[in-house]
Amino acid sequence: MKIWRRLRFLLLPFSLIYWLVISLRNLFYDFGIFRIKTLPRPVISVGNITAGGTGKTPMVEWIAKFLSQMGKNVAILSRGYGRRTEGFVLVSDGNRIFSGADECGDEPFQMALKSVDKGLNWIIAVCENRFEAGRKLLEKFEIDVFILDDAFQRRDINRDVDILLIDDESVKEFLIPAGLKREPMSSLKRADVVCVQGLEGWSAFERYIRGENVVRCVFGYKLLEIRKFFDYILLEKPFEGKKVIAFSGIGKHKNFLKLLKDNKFLILKDFEFPDHYRYSKDDIKRIIRQMELVGAEIVLTTEKDYARLYEMKDLKDFPFFYSVIEVEFYSGGEELKQKILGLVR
């Protein structure tokens, strides 16, 4: 990653070609040249314009939990990034889980674990073609609303509310391949809801947003609990001075470290792995050796990494814990709820 960052200016001509392709594609959708299909239920999309790191999965979980608490039957559709399968896979029927992280992807599996554990009854499926996945689910289940995970760029399926997550780093990013940006900032005009991560506010984004009816939210994440792998909740709050080894394979490792520091954990050593990383036993042995070497009390990772490590059942014998987080709105949360309620009342 560091080498790529230093050489990315050499890739700018290819980013220009990418911009041209993306711009033409969006024009074809805008003018109806490319067909947009519609599911016979309300559809909410959650996405971003950069590759990873803006917290789409916790936002999907927040929306799905809000709808479930209203008594609505929720179905979550994902492409299942990083999975080793193809085609349609039913992850959960709301009560049982039918596939692991390798078969469906770490994020759908994470959501399935949470749904079953909390009794939220989310129906979850993965497929490259989410329209066909939605139709398959409607043949078997009563569904009130669909949530599309990471679908801002997938314009082939109609959505009733398009939610875009963004942070201040997105403005500075180049387009792929010189940077991580999947679309130019002008694409913000398609969003019905724009959620900015962090308290910095709107100064960097307001000029890209079109229309008075766009819901504007500022959000972050709060730590709900620390859970031991396959076991109990650690109830020792505050966590000030608790010595930990931290590791993650997510879009932005630094955000995970900030969350731990904000909650007063003492990080003795941290390991950063690529997003969606598949851990080997050697990786885990290295982490355990470091824990013993520096005298850490526990090893701490993310809920997404726990989903990826779920098959390593012997980790129950070691002090491995994962953080459970939830979206926290600093502004705009009530307006977002009203937007969602307008679909399903």
C-alpha cells in the first residue's frame, strides 16, 4: 500500500480513462439507455464512493435493526465480496445460518451472526445479481423492505432511498487506480441521504449536494461491548489502562485504533492486515507470541475479523476478544428515521 501511494501519480492517466468510462456509464443510466430493474418492495441502498473504510456494514445493521424493531420483515442483499463461491447463496433465513464467511463473505456472515444472536430475524443473501436474489427471496419469504449493502454504484436496480456514506478523506482521494475513489464527487447529487463520518461537518461536501430535500447526517461509532470469542461479554468499563494487542483487517485500521484509544485501552502492539484478509494459523501464533512477549491482558479485534476467524474454534482457549460497535448520529438521525418511515408505513 505504501509503495502504491508513492507511485500513484504515475497512474493518473489511467484514472482519467476510468473517469471517462464511469461518466459515460452514469449518463447512460440517467438517460435510460441502460435498464434499471425494480423490485416489488421498498429498497434502501447503503454505499460510498471510495473503496472501503466508511463503515457501510454498521450503517446497514443500524437501519435493519430500526426496521426490525418496527416489526418489519427485513432482507439484506450483498454481493458477498471476497467469498469463494459464485451465484446466489442464502446466508440466513432469520433464524438459522446456512453458510460461513468463505461461502458468503465476512460482512454478510457478520450480520447473520448478529441477527441470530439478537433475534432480529434478518433474511440475508448474497449474489452478484441482487435483483435476481431479491426475486428468489420473495418466492420463499414475506419481505417488507430490502436493504442493499454497498450498492451506490450498482445502478441496475432501482432504490427508493439512496444513502451515501463519506468522510473528509474522500475529497482528497484520486479516482481508481491512482486512488481509492470509485466515482467523482459530482456523483453525490444522486444521493437522497448523505452521511458524513466525523464531527468536522459539511464544509468539504455541501457544494456537491443538490436539492433541499437531501437528508444530511453527521455520524460516528460508539463502542457497545467487548465480547470474548464464542463466549461472554466483558463488562469491565471503563477500560482505562487495560493492556491489549490490537489487530484488524478492515478498510481503515487507524479508525479501529482510535476507537480503542477513545475508550482508554492501552495498546501495547498492533497489527494491520489488508481488508478482508484471510488469517492463517501462523498469523494467530505470531499475535499470541506478541501478547506473551509484551505482557498484554487480551487480544482485541473487530467484529468483522471475528466473523473471519469464526472457524478457528480453538481460539476460545485464548483471551481473544472483539469489539461490537453501533452507529451514533451527531445530527440528522431523526430526519433519516423519518425518511425510512416514509417508505414502510
